[in-house]
Amino acid sequence: MSAVSLSDKIAAVLGPHLGALSADAVARHLCAKYGIGEIVDPDKVAALRDFLQRGLVAYVGAERARSLAAECVDVVSPS
């Protein structure tokens, strides 16, 4: 998985909740912030998921934030 495809996945999941432009900006920023590149480190993805979950609570509530954050990174699996 590359940072671009993870970023695209995050933007697609968050788009309906934040708007397409905001979701894209958030996704690209978080991938850059957590240094997610061509080789995806599961620890970095977990940290990104947790950060994203905390940020989404204000927009969608705690339960939905948890499920959205998990959905954003569900395509990342150890090889």
C-alpha cells in the first residue's frame, strides 16, 4: 500500500462527513505527518487511526468516529 492509496482511501471514507476538499486535505496531511510512504509501518498506521478517531469525535460522535477511523485504514494489513 502506498501513501497515495491510503490517502485516497481516507479521503473517500471521510468525504461524505467532512466534504471532499476537507477530507482530501486531512488525508494528505495525516499521511505526511505520520510518514506513511511506500512501505507502510503498522505502528504508524495505528497511531494515525487513533489520532483520526479523536479528531472525528466532534463531527460524528465517539462510536461513529471509531468505526470511520477503522474503515479508513482497514485496507492496511500485514504482508
